[in-house]
Amino acid sequence: MKTVSKLALSYRTRFPDSLSPFLPKRFVVPFNQLSDKRYKCLVKEGEPVMEGQLIAFPMKDDGSEEAAVNSPVPGVAGPVVKCRLPNGRMGQGLEINLSGSFSFLGKSEEARDWKAVGQDDVLKLLLAKGVVNTFDGCASLVSQISSCREKGGGFLVVRLFDEDPSRCTDSFIGSKHTREVAEGASILASMMNAQGIVFLLPKNGGVSIENKFVSDFAVLTLELDDSKYPCGFKENIIRTVRKYVRNTQSEYFGGINGNSLFVDSGTLLNVYGAIVLGKPVIESFVEVKGSCLMSSAIFKVRHGTSIADLARQCGGFKTKPERVVVNGMLCGTMLSDFDVPITKSVKSLTFISGAQMYNQDFTACIRCGNCRGVCPEQLFPDVLAGPVIFDVPDDGCFSESKALCSGCRLCNAVCPSHIPLAQIISLLKNEEGV
């Protein structure tokens, strides 16, 4: 492992509590929050919509099970418009103009006994309430549960801190909503028939899991030093658990592998909200910060709120920002457009000035070996990305090695030619189905 760079640490902030921003008059709710699938809009322009109402559902040509999109506010449906997504791509979304009364906001929450709900009904609720897994991007949680059940359960692995050390959203949720996260883990473990639950806590984070919420399962709790990077990616976690098993000769959790279900604290909070409280996923905790802003905060944001709206909630800019980085300085995506709606996948926004930007132009590989020296998995990123950067045929010899790449992007950070090695390897992995 490598010590976290000064770049990441300089953007690390701790917040005592979250804030609820003012609601804008206009929302644009993207349909493509989960994938590039086609979505069917269920409301017409001019129709009234209720808070939490189902407004779009994926068209499942391949039979896969994916989450719905719900209205974040009451209002009147506008047209379906093109919009920029937080990943930089273009998509479609429904414009909603705020009006009417709320169904969830300001109302008392009544918890129900989720154990009285059948497994099939729980899975249907997760789909209808729009619950997704944001451990690594944004994935279909119900599809992952179904896959685990078909393969015979496996382990549920819960990360209660952020894999990107410049971000603190999942750490915040894990510390402020520990009980709900633990109960969400119990619900999910029951649905996937899990053999046990592994909780990964930040070292010195002051977070503890009460056994009464997960008493039906074998539980392993480990503290990881999140001041080291990388430590929160799937491959790092598997290695850490296996090392613990070897050192303690506790073989029960030795079967953890890439087929286990990995989730973060935000995902489990949404599972709890959907199943116990009956709330759809219409808002997310988003960390908003940057030296360009007048102030910083963690907001509980309704989906469809624009990035520009959140900047105004922080008092605006004291210096002009050049870009906004979505989801962390090491693992995030850089955008120049601030009129981008918040979706389920957004965890943080960092506004940066032109002086803080690095040269993004890349040149040919000079074979310096920096990427090999920094790789925590001891891979050769330049060789794995060779079919693209050297324009050579890919004979498939390195497929297994590509699977070991955690996506930490340290190779990108040290490359003097600014080659996006991690992204190239990820694309090649997807093409090969690794």
C-alpha cells in the first residue's frame, strides 16, 4: 500500500452534520442513472407527479432486473430533455417543475418489521424503490442478489469508508447512521442467503457494529487504515480478509472472493429506507467542497438538483472554478459543465480552479516504468494497456492479470505522458468480460 498523496489529503474534510438545501423550482431527473439501457417514461408532459412516484423504468430486453427511477419532488411533468450526466455522457431525463404537497418530506417515519415481508416482495420493493449498489459506480443490486442466490449465497462485504481518500461521504453515513446501515446489511444478507457478513471500518473512526442488528449471521469486523491508499477496493479487501484468516487461523471467512457481494454504507442506508421505512431512493448525501467555494458542506440532496444549484447553496464562488470533479480527486470524473443533475451515483463534488488543474494532454509512452513501480497489485499497467497505447494485437495472454487491477488509478498519477492507463485497462476488461 502507498501512503495517501498530499493531493488527496488536502481535499479531505470532516463534517459534524449534514444540511438540507433549498429546493430549486426546476429538476431534471435522468433516466440513465444505472446504465445505458433504454428507459420508458411513465408520465406525460403536463401531468401531475407525486413525491416518490415511479416515473421511469428500464426496458429489459435481456430480462435483467434493474431499478426504477422515482420523482424526487411533487410537481408537474415537463418534457423529456437531453442532459449531461455526472459521468460525462449524454442522456435523457424528465423535467419536473416543483409544486404541490410532499408525501415524505416533513412526515413522520414509521418503521415496519422487514422479517414479516417475503423475500420475493423485498426484491420487488428494492426494484420499485429504485435501490442500486454504489460500491463501485452504480450497479443493479437486485441482479447482484439474484446472482449470489444462484451461486449459493457467499459473503456480504460492507465497506463503511470511502475508497477515495479525498472523499468522506460513506464514512459520514457509516458513523451517523450505523444502526440503519447494520440493519440494512441484515436485510441484504437474508435476501442473498449469505454465509456471513464482513464489516470493514475506518481505523480510529469511532464506528462499532451492534451485534443485535446482525445476530442471525456470522460476523467479522475489521478495521482498515484508510490513510493508506489503496485499501477500499475489492481486490484490497479480499487480500486483507484472507491475511486475517491466515494470521488467526479462522477459516470460516476464507471463502471470500470476487463473487461475494460488496456494498457501501450509502447502499445499505437506502436498503433500510426502502424496506423498513417504505421510502424510494430520491435523495443522496453529497459532499460539496473546493477552494473556489465560499463554504463547504454535506447536503442531503434531491436527485435532479443541478451542480450549479448546490454551488449557490454554499454561497457561490469566491474565485472562478475551471472544473468540478465528481466523486473524488483520485477516482472521480472531471466536468466543465455545472448544469448537470445529481443522480444516485454522485457522492461528492470538488470545485477546482485553473491553477489546480494538471496538464491533461497525453503523449506516447516513454517506457519509464513508473506505473510498474507504483502499482500496489505488482502489475505492469503499460503492458496490460498495450493493445491500445502500442497498437498491438491482444492475444488474451494477460486477461487474468487485468482482473487483478483494482482501478486505483495510481498508474495515471505517475505517468509522465499522462496516459489514462487505468481507464484503458478497465475498457479492455469490459470488452473481454473479465
